[in-house]
Amino acid sequence: MAKRTICVVTGSRADYGLLFWVMKGIQQDPALALQVAVTGMHLAPEFGMTQRTIEADGFAISARVDSLLSGDSPAAVTKSIGLGVIGFADAFERLHPELIVLLGDRFEILAAAQAALMAKIPVAHIAGGDITEGALDDAVRHAITKLAHLHFVTNAAAAARVRQLGEDPRCVFDVGSPGLDTLRHAKLLSRGELEAALGISLRQRNLLVTFHPATLARGSAAPQLSALLVALDALGDEFGIVFTKANADTEGRAFNGMLEAHVASRPNCRLFDSLGQQLYLSLMRHVDVVVGNSSSGLYEAPTLRKPAVNIGDRQKGRLRAASVLDCDPRTDAIERGIRTALTLDCSRVTNPYGDGHAAERIVAALKSVVDPQSLLQKRFVDA
């Protein structure tokens, strides 16, 4: 019997980290054949050329879809979506996958979903139904839900929203976040091993900071980053601060330029293009607080029993554990949030995003589809 061919699309370090064990599960299943299509930041040197990480992890890359322009204006991002649609049209025509797996809400993933629609290839979407009111990602995520045919959501509330969008309840699976699978499997580094790998010395107190543009902010989102940097300075240089760069969203490159200038004159600060999952999660394990507006502060940090200070509206509406503190993007609020987080006891925090077995549930569901083409003719299910 021929193997079922499943193409997994990844466009950034963030979605790859969540997809890793799904990809590994497909790769190791004798009934399935894995194809990997990489796009977006994976192919850009300025974001760490992370396609090399994918290959080093043992995955053969089946298609490379160049779509990322050098600018980060709204027009440049829009053009990147167009280039992505064209590139994925060619890739899917060549690869002929039976199913396509997409995760999340980024613009390059929307491009892949559009190309799959026209190619009549059913889409399995991971992490639909979440709410992030402060970013364009919110609309993109819901749009992908309507372009998808199988839905692997991370929590019960998200499952209800996907059904509310008219999706067939039989195609909605509450599996939890596959990011927790990575934590369950990961061999995290000791403090000494981490310092050697990163070439840094952690201080008495340490913060992990990732701050992306809030793409629905009125005007420029740069003042929010400025407020964060001033708040971090106010903490004093006894804090070691490790930054990871912003995504390739509108203003992302401007944010990275601000971070580079900030770190250049502060010995207690370091900036990395991309750390990869083992280093990033190991660092999260050894810092005192996770700061910024990345979903990792809500998804993974609770499992590592680390408090997270979530700044602004980018993650507004997303389910969060008791270890997550929300604050306005003002200097005083951010500094107060960090100092409060330092006092929290997170040893008994429960992560609302599942048990770390999402990937095996996803792979089992992908295998259980008797005829993928039968998924294409969708029926809107009224509540």
C-alpha cells in the first residue's frame, strides 16, 4: 500500500518548534511519507538562516519557497504574501501531497493555505480558534480556519470558536499544544552547559525577552519597545537580559535595529537572531522571568514554572495560566510587572494547553482519514 504523503509547511523558528514532534511522528510512521516545505524567515540570513537547523534535525527539505522581501512595511508584507502564493502553487504542483499541515497565524502560512485551496489539497490546521486581539494574526488565524478541513486546537475554548465559525465538529480535535511535546521530550541544558553554548555568563537575576510588533497598534509600535527598554534599564545591570529578535512582521526589522543599538552599549544584554528550541527552552528554564509578548510566555513558560510578563494587547484574549501577568506597554507598568513576577511562586501552576501528547494525537487523526479528498467539500454547520 502506498504511503500517504503529508506536506508540513514551516515559516519561522516559532512554528517549527511547535511542529517538530508532529514532523517527527509523520517521519517515523511507516504508513506516512513526510514532505517539508520551508519559507519565510527560515530562508533569510538576517533571521538566522534556520533552514539549516531543520536539516540538522534530520528532515529533508522538499521545497523552499522564497517569499520574504527585504522591507517590513505593510506593502512589503502584502507583496510577500503574493510571492508566497505563487511559490506554493509551484511547490504543491510538484510535490502532489495528499494533505497539508499548517500551524498558526502568520502571513506566509496564509499564503500556503490560499495555494492549497486552489490546488484542491485538504489542509490540517493547528492552533486555530485562539484569540489575539492586538495583532493582524487574529484575522489571519480565523481566515486559515475557513480554508482548512481538519482542525487541531489547543484548548476547549478554541474548539468552541472553531465550531462557531461553522466548521464540522467531527473535524475539530482538542489535542493541546504541540509545543508542550517538545518540553516533554527535551533534554534541557544545565546552567553551565547553556552558558558555554551561548558564550555568556548568566547573572544573579536573568530575563528572557522577546518582543514583537503589535501589528494592530495605532501608528508605530516602536514606542512600546522603547518603553520596554527603558524599563529594563531601570532594573539595573545586576540583571542579565537575553533578547531574541522580532519576527518579520511590519516594523520587525525596525525593532531589531533598535535592539541591536540597545545591546551594543550594555554589557548585561545579549541579542540572538534565533536560538533554536533546545537553547531557547533551556534559557527559559534558567531565567527568572520571561518578558515580552511572545506566545511562548503563555504556552511553554507555565510548564517550566516560570512567570511571564505579557506586555500590551498582542496576546489579548489568549488563554493564560496563573503565572502570566499582563501589563500595559508603559515603562512604569512593565517595571512593576517584572518586579511583581519576581515574587511569584509558580511551583504549582497548571498549564491550560494540555499534557504534551498533542503530536501523537495529530498524527493518529491524520492517519484515520480514509479519503482526504472527501474533506474538500465542506458544509457550513450552523450552531
